Amino acid sequence: MAPAPGGSAADLRGRARLDAFRAADPAGGPLTTDQGTGVGHTDDSLRVGPRGPTLLEDFHFREKLTRFDHERIPERVVHARGAGAYGYFEPYASCAEFTRAAFLQDPGVRTPVFVRFSTVQGPRGSADTVRDVRGFATKFYTSEGNYDLVGNNFPVFFVQDGIKFPDFVHAVKPEPHNDIPTGASAHDTLWDFVSLQPETLHAVMWLMSDRAIPRSYRMMQGFGVHTFRMVDAAGRGTFVKFHWTPKLGVHSLVWDEAQECQGRDPDFNRRDLWDAIASGEFPEYELGVQLIAEDDEFTFDFDLLDATKLVPEERVPVRPIGRMALDRNPENFFAETEQVAFHTANLVPGIDFTDDPLLQARNFSYLDTQLSRLGGPNFAQLPVNRPVAAVRTNQRDGAHQSEIHSGTNYSPNSLGAGCPALASTSGAGPGGTAFTHYAARLDGAKVRRRAESFRDHYSQPALFWNSLSHWEQRHVVEAFRFELGKVEALTVRRRTVAELAHVDTELAARVAHGLGIAVPEGARATAYKARSPALSLEHPRTAGAPDSIRTRRIALLVADGVHAAQAVAVRERLEAAGAVVETVAAHGGEVRGSDGTGHAVDRALATVSSVLYDAVLLPDGTPGAAASGPYPALLSEPGAARFVRDSYLHGKAIGALGGGAGALRVLGVLPDGPDPVPGVITRAGPAPGADTEEFLRAFAEAVAAHRHRDRPPPRVP
């Protein structure tokens, strides 16, 4: 964008010196390559037939991706902010019936892994709890070489063809004129792109859902996104979709809470992962696969090669095949988490690609990006990237070469005794077999065109919407209102609502009402009314077992006059169940118990917030502690009152013993009548006893349930 006219004479002279270097006016002619060649189509890569693989001769595709890959140095262009951990993977049983991959054969063999979780849009300095898709990338150090499963916490992506990936990322990144906003999608360029590119709608629905603000990396699903192919020892192929499911269940924040977390603790998710591993609470994930026979490729009402579509679990169940545990934190963030290099083309025998055009682009782009980000071709020699399998290549030299080679470096050779010899293309077993590409028949003209089977952009967004619970749908509507409410261009808002009307007219009407605009007359939604209950956070397989409070963070809110013995006993019981309990008070140091003893304080209210905890508990003993007024001394502190009320508004478990229940009534979160409030647990007695045991059991159940969505609004005190 050219600078605005005006300014001092010196300013004008300075601008004039730059005029020769200004890019051509975008409105002054057609789109071209860097060499000035006109580009007539930039939405589809050149391929063999509409569903075939991408061709290397597509110079526009390669130039567009190469330029995009090298836009940032040295920070990652996307997925810049992340956290990593080491661990292991072990299969439950041999998977020989559908793959020859060695690491999926023996349940007695543990394969080392490194996993990196990340946000996508923001830079390294952005916050963890922004609304964004999360990366979930796993490097398996197998006996046959490194295998990288480079996925996200959404099962679908925003574009179908990788040639559109630079356009999408340019749109979602901060606005180019002012580099605002950081780590956020609520701005004009992203929604302009979305409103003009309906293939984005399915992933956008996930982005507007609670899946985009996970409570923890330990409570987040992962997906391979694409359809891959497993190949058995006989060369038979089976289509596969990969799923990671956390042992702790899938749980999310609410938007108001996520926003406050960005200020209270920008490292909320990263710290959570690190602390859990450091304390011995190792995150676990189950790897599942959806297996589809090649004969069934065309039996779906969508194309398996379309990365904007998912395969409903009700149609093809997820089959668990193994588990992963993360049990070691990195020793140096830069050397390991920052320098780890993932690549979708890092395969092992038994796992192969399909002709998914987005996957084809990623296979080119990731390697190209590493050359820029890590300074040359030898990044695989970095410790975190180095395979455990022996490496013997004819590649030599280059920037940052750290190995000392000897002998010949070409093939074939006789002076080096023909070494390294070619790997065998037959037989089975680790270390001795070559990767053999799946033999797929190809027949088609060279075209820059998408298959007709990629054209339906509305049925699966409708499937996702139809599958959500009422409170999940409410959160989606509120997210659209927030995001589009930040968009300044009214035309973009209207166009986006018009696209939503093709998904569901009720959704569009509810979003439009919040924006103060009308749904276009005559808008017709897709007739697709199917549901997939597994897509809801309420589904048992997704929510996980609601019987554990391990690693849940509980604030014990205390003040002078607290029943100290009770507070200690309650804390010990909750910690024995695996919870992380911290005593919070108006100040640090100690509070004075009702028996005159000191009770240690872990955190002062000024340093924490309810958003950093999963639940809050008020012990007995606080009534009467304040010298003036009937209210407990602690709740005369504005921070304490807000702590409790925000916990209530965010649906968190709240417990109160004895006089603590009176404090809840004062704050309007506990009614005077007999009707219980979901997730608010109270007990009247002042001393530990049998009823305290029942209270703790009920409170632990409320904490394990994560959130309680259907609460009445608090009364205004």
C-alpha cells in the first residue's frame, strides 16, 4: 500500500527515492509469476487428471510455495509457538493385516517419539490460549527410519489444494499494513478470504467451536487430517485416517476464560504440559485408525482425497492400535523443540501417500521450509532430528555439515566396493527392506482443475453443526459474533452470513442477529441433516472417563479464621486423588486459623486468577472472622469475590464447607431455596466426618466432569 500523500518536504523526498522500488499497482494488470508471466489460474495445481498427483513441472505452484516457505527467517512461518516432549509409542497387537511398518508389529517394542504441540497463526511471542487450530506433530524414531505424523487438533483443513495454502495463511496472518492482530483470526482479511472461499467453512466451524481453545495439550485430540494409505507385506493397500485421543478426555476452555488466560499466564498450555511431565503425570494418547478398503473408495458422498472432509465414525469406526506416553521434557528448548523438523514425506515402509492435493503440496513445502529455517540441507543431523536407524547416503557437504565422511559418494561405484549397497525391495524385517511406493495406476490429461467430487462445501459443515450439543452450538454462534464483530467491512460480514445460510439458516440467523444485519432473502441451506454424535464434546469417547481428578488444579480459598485442620484434611484427600491443590489468600505468607495456628499460603490473589484453576473450594471457619460486617473477611476483597463468581460463570466446580456456603449465597452463586445448582457442592457441618467424605466424593465428581454448562445466572448481590 502506497503511503498517504502529504508530510514534510523531507518526507516527500524520502518517498520519492523509494518510488522506483514500489511493487506494481495490483489493480494495474493481471496476476503474474516472479518472471512477469501471466497467471490465469491460481486455485488448483497441475495434476494428472482431476484426482491425480501434482506434477513437478508446475512452475507456478513451485514458485508460489517456495516464496511462501521462505517468507520468515528463522521463525516458523506457521506453528511458530510450540511445546515439545519425548516419549514412546507401543502397539497393542500386530497390525500386519494392513501394514508392514515394523513399529506397528510387536507390542513388546517401544518406539521413541518426540511430539510438538503448537498454535498456528501467531509468532513465538503470542499467547497459548488464542482461538486457533493446534498442531499435533509426532516424530517416531523407528527401526526403519523416522516417520512423521504431522497433524492438527482438527480432522479437516481450510483448503483442498496446497496451492491455496499461502493465500489462506496470508489472509489469517496479521493485516499487512499494521501487523495487527497478533495470534487472532478476528480481522478483515481472514473473513474476506473465508467469505469468498466456501471450502474453508468446515474448518472454520471447528475454529469457532470450543475445539479451538483446548484446556490443555494433554486434553486435546490429534488427527492426521489427510487420507493416507497403509500397505501390507504383499503390497495390498488400505486407506487410513489417523486419530490421537487423550486418556484424560477432550476438554476446552470457554472464550471469556481463554482471553483472560492470555494476560494472566500467556504460557498456560505450555506450562501445563511441562509441569505435568515434571511431576510424573505423563500424558497418554491412544492411536486409532479408520481403515477403508480400496474397493470402497467411491462409496462415500464426498471424496476421500478432500482434506476438508472427515469420515464419520458412525460410518467407519475408529480402531485403537496403540498408545503413546510422553515422559520426558526437553533439556534445551532451542536445541530440541525449536530445531525439530517435521515433514509429511518422512515415511517408513508400510505407510504411503494418496493423491490428496493438499498432502502433495505439504510433501514439497516442508522440506523446502526447513532449508531456509534451519540454514541448509543437514538439519537431519541435529540430535532431535537424527534417526535411530543407521544412515548411509551419498549426500555430502553443505552448510552445517557435522559428519566426517569417507569413501566414495556416488552410485554405482566399484572403488568403494559398491557401498552403500541398495536396500532390498523384497522381504520383511527391520533394517533390510527398501521403501517401495505403492503401485497405483494413473491415467489422465494434464489439467489445472479440481474434481467434481470436491465441489460440495456445505454438507459437512452442516454435519458438524447438527452434531453439537445446544451449549456447543451457542458457543459457536457467540464465536462468530465476536469474530465478525471485529470485521470493519460490512460487505465481508454480510457475505460470510450468506455463506453460513447455506450451512444452516438458524445458525446464520443467530449470527446475523448479533451483528445487526439480515440474512439474505431466499437463502437456502443444504438439505444435509445427518449427525455424527462422536463430533460432540459430550460424546463418551471424546469426553473420556469422568472419574478422575488427576492433574486438575483446585484453589483452596482461605482467610484468617479458616478451619485449619479441615483445610489440611481436605487438601490431603484431594492431592491423594491426584489433584494439584494450592492455597490462595488475599496475601502471601500465612493466614491465622480459627485455632490460632498458622496456615501456609501458596499464592496471593494478586498473582493468580480463577482462570488458572479447574475448581475452587471454600473451607469452613471464615464467617465471623471479619471485625466489621457479616461477610467473611476474604470476600471483602474484590479479587476473591471475582474469583468465585468467574468460576461460577465459567462452569467450574465450586465446593463450600460450613460457613463457606454462606459466602456463596452472599455472592449470588448459591440460591436460598432447596434446588441444587449443577457443580456447586456444599456441606453444612463444621468438622471433618462422614458427611465430609460424602462431600469430597461429590466435589471430586463435579471436578472430573470438567464444566457444568446449564447453570442459572448468578444473582446480583
